Amino acid sequence: MECMICNTAMSYFFSKNFGGAFNLYEVEYWKCNDCGFVFSKTHKDMSTSEWEKLNEAVHSTYQGTDFTAYDPKWTTRLAAQAKMISKLVEMSVVPHQLPWVDYACGDGKLADLLTESGFPTLKFDRFMHSGNGEYLTEDQLASRRYDNVINTSVLEHLLSIEPFNEIAALVSDSGVLSIHTMVREEIPLDPEWFYLLPVHVAFYTNRSMQLLFEKYGFKASVYHLDSTMWFWFKDNVDFVEQSVSEYNHAYADNLIFKKGFMDYWK
């Protein structure tokens, strides 16, 4: 199997037995020999219908509610993300050109929070439509580019690079890609690692994320510790760096800037 990020050969890493949960048993995880990206070969080998049924079964257990045992800090984190995005608009770091889009938004909680805060955010999800209001169609999504493309708790679900290609293409030249996912220096060889959930298939290292960052033409990034969210920028790098420095001086040192991908988690 070939790594979807750097096209290098992958090797068997370890397995986890889910004991029949959601009809999952032994799952094989493979690791890229170059960038360290880890991927589930078992999920990759599923048919489209099998993968969609698994996603529906897992996500329907909590979407539309305010709690999930899979992610107990879910709604608290969403509130922190909405608050930080609003602050970055106030700082003119995130463009105020609206609307924005929340790609693969699930039940749309974050989009709703941002809209309530005065930043109308459109919803798009190819598979789940359980939230309030209308969701964009495929054609509507592709009809424009956006100054803020939001993508939270999604990248770990990608079975191929094509959705990431689509996400990156939606960002305008002066726009921001706002991401929440798990990124580590190395993926642990541990079948009991908490992040090995039934629908988590892709696990990113700092090196693999840096390669994606460069591939799509981003120049600088900011990581916000409290909301565990990255903001990727193509333009205005010096302004972003200065704004972050001023923010940290005035408030707290929890915005971290880097030219390149901010590899905070070592």
C-alpha cells in the first residue's frame, strides 16, 4: 500500500481488535516508511456502502446531542473554537468576507455558534445532514471559494487524499484554512491508544502535515492551544506574525506562530 500523502510505500504497523463493535473486529494499521503517516488498511479495503454504514452507525449515536463518550470535551472545544475564530476576525487575521463554510460539519454545531456570533457560516456535509437549517449541495459548495474554510474532527476520517484536495481548493488566495485534528511527532505503536476509534482511519505526524501544508501552497500557520485549532495562511504572513505577537503580549501566550506548519505537539 502507498502513502496517500507522500506516495511512499507503507508497511504493516500493528492491529487492534474492536471485538465486534459496529461490526468491526481485527483492524490493521499501516505506517508510511517516510513521513510516518499511519492509515487503516482494513477501512481502506471496505466497500463504499460498508464505510458509509459504519459512519452512520457511529455518528448517529451522538450527533444532535450535546455529549459523546468518544469525545467528552466536544462541545466545550467547539465553543472555544468559535470564540477564537471571532477573536482572529477582530484582529483582522481571519478575513471578514462572508459567508464562510464548515466542510464536513456533521450536525453543524460550530457553524451555528459562528452564525449566532455574527459570522454566517454555511454548512456542507457529504454524508451527514442532521443539523438545523439547509446544507450546501455539491454544486453550491464548488460555486465559489471562501475566506475561511473550517474543518474540525474530519481529517482523521479521510480514506483518500481527494477530500483534502477539495478542502484546500475551496480556500481563497487570501483565505484561511481552520483545522482541528490530532497531529503528533510520531504515532504510538499501541492498540490501546485512545484515538483509535471505529471511524478514525488516518493519523498524521508533524512531517506528514508539513508535506500537505507545502503541497497546497500555505506559507504560515498559527496554533491556538485552548481550542486545539490550527489556522493556515497563504498570504499576509508578516501581518499575521505581528498580530499574534501583539495578542500574546496583551492577553496570554497561547497563540503560536510559525512560518511553515506549527508542529506544536512533539
